[in-house]
Amino acid sequence: MKKSFKKNINSEIPSLVHFYANWCTPCKLMTPILEQIEEEMGESLNVVEIDVEAKKKLSRRYKIKSLPTLLLFKNGEPLWRQSGMIQKNDIKKAIIEFA
């Protein structure tokens, strides 16, 4: 899931960005859900993981205050944001609705 952040968010293909930390238990629970979504949606979605501890500047830019946080981008524009746990079907609905 780890792919180039800038390249992906500026793409016409929607990018779902998962801001996480290794110590964050809910973040660890989100990872397999995001892997399933990535597999199910194939080439129509990019999934990118950003470790907030390693990418503090990026985390500040997007005002990440709680974990996990998901941001959906398309053509460089943030379209949707969710902080905290969320079910797979709700994530997929958001992707379809906003992208």
C-alpha cells in the first residue's frame, strides 16, 4: 500500500490516504479493511499509508489530530475525511459518492 503520496493524490484516480501510527491499535485494525478495499476496487483506487511519526510535516499540513484518519483525494483535492474507526462499506460508499 505504500506508494508515492504526491503522485497519487494528484492523479485522476481517487487516492485513499490512511494516516496512522505504529502504536495505534485502531490504525492496525483499519489496515486489513483498507487492503480488502484496495483489492476489491483494483485499478480504480490508490491506497496510500502515511506514518504520522515519520511524516510529521505532512501530518501538520493536513491537520491530523486523531488516528486513524482517512482522506480521499482526486486531482490533488481532498474530497472526504474521516477520523476514527469506520466500517468497510461506509468507506466504499464515500469513495463512490465523492470520487
